[in-house]
Amino acid sequence: MKGSDDISHYDIIDARVEGQNLKYFAALINAIEVDNFSLSGEGTVNGNGERYWRSFWLRRRVIPTCTNMDEMRPRLLFISNCDNIQLSDVTLKNSPFWTTHIYRCDNAKLMGLHIFAPHAPIPAPSSDAIDIDFCKNVLVKDCYMSVSDDAIALKGGKGPWADQEPNNGPNINILIEDCTFDFCHSALTCGSESVHDYNIYMRNCHMDGAMKVLYLKMRFDTPQHYEFITIENISGYASRSFLEVGGWSQFFDLKDRKDIPMSYANDIVFKNMKMTCGTVLLMSPSDRFEIKDVTFENLDLTYVTDGNLEKGVIENFQTKKVKVTKGEAPAPAR
């Protein structure tokens, strides 16, 4: 299946994009309130996104503050309010926008997917491989992901009162295992529009070009809470950082709220892994968020440009059997 590169061929529907419920363009494939939806087989869904990517970057040159939605481009898959869904063994490529977006789904299995969007020569902007938005009981297994944005992004709402909006909510019980992450901005990201992520487990995965393993985006206009996240048995190379925590102020808007909401991250565990990374930790301290109860256990990390761990940057973290040494980046796999 190949999508049209003419946006007028896509209907405008009641949609969910970037933490908001609004009118927006349908995706190439849409499943809304369809329990037991399945997309499987060895075929390919091609978003045919190059025209959209070129147009987006041209608009950004003229209007640097334009948002992702201003360019008007469709997602590849949008699955909303569906229970017991399965996506398996399909190639999803060249999405104009987000590739796979599941919203308010319970019991979702994404297995054996091959998801690709280029980062060169024309980067595919905001081509997230999998966006999990206000869902519970999600399995992502045996998937290959290479996109020009985050591979797996946990979303759920944005805005100063996002935690009180009924269309927003938490991601609970997310298991990511046996996946390969080629080029992407981060293998797993919480945010930038997310209110609560709870009981997240990523294990037995390989980094083969990801910039970051875990990225916690702390959005300054949104109350957020990321907790009980475990990252275990990860191998390979992360070119930028092992863990990154930082404020996210893009399109900051407090609306009518007078104070800046606080965000929190706690009970985060990294254990049983040996890998190389650009630097161990990138964290921008801020009084707008609090991070605590982070554990590094049984880690053998080689850093390329900096080693924040042994310099005491994360003295409040718990460490046990952690080895950090200076080394060189591995040769490119291809």
C-alpha cells in the first residue's frame, strides 16, 4: 500500500495529535473503535513522505516557529480506542509524520515490525516509529526501528492542566523487548507531551545507531510524572548519551495558569548491561522538575566524550557494580 503525497486526498477527522484532541487529517490507515483490529503479513505500507518532508523543511526556513502540524501531513497508522489489537510482521516506511500512533488502547501487541524513515539526505521530520498515547498493557517485541526522531515515544497529553483533562491519561504496563534500534533520536522517550508513565520495562534490546537509550523530556508547561522504569540487558552503541534528562520548552504555553507546574521522575533502574555511549549522562538541572531514586546496577559502560558518572554529577543516584571507562566509538556497522 502506498500513500498519496497530496494532502487533499486525506479526509479531516476527529483525531488526536501531539497531546490534543482536534480536527486533523486522517492517517493512511485508521482504526477507530475497532476492537480486535489486526494488521499482519509480509507486505509494506509506504507513506510516500518525501514531498511532505521537503515542504516541511522549506516552511521551517521561512517560518522557524512553525509547528509540526502547520505543514499538514498525515500519519501512517492511527489506531484509537481499540482493545486487543495486533500489528505484526509488516514493513512501515517513509511516513510523512508519525509512523504508528496508538491512542487509548488496551492490550496491544506490536511484533516483528520493520519501521523506517530516513535521516539523510532528507530527514523525515517527526517520523516517530511508535507513539504510545494513554494506553495500557502494550507489548513491543522483535521490532526494527530506524527513524529521524524518537523510536518509541510515550505520550498522553500536554498543557498546564493536562492531568485534569479526561482525554489525557497514563501509559501503564509497557513492555519493550528483543528490539533493534538503528538511527533514532532516542530508543525510548517519555514526553514531550505525557502526563504519567508507569511500570515501563525495556529489556534485551540492541542499539545500532540510536543517539540515546532513555530520554526524559520534562515539559515546563505540563505536570508530568515518570516512574518505575526499568532498562535491562541493553547492548551496542548510543552516540549521544546513555541517559538524558532535560527541560523541554518548545512551544511553551501556560495559558491561564499562574504557576509553573512541577514534574517528577523516580524509581528508574538501569541494570545488567555492557555498552558504549557518547557520554553517560546529560542532565540539565532545573527547579521545575525533580528526579530521584535512580539506580545503576551491574553496568559496564565505555564513554567516548565525557564520563559524568565518575565525576560525581549523579551523586544522588544509587550505584552498584558500575564500571565506567574512556574509550572510542565503534566503527560504523554499515
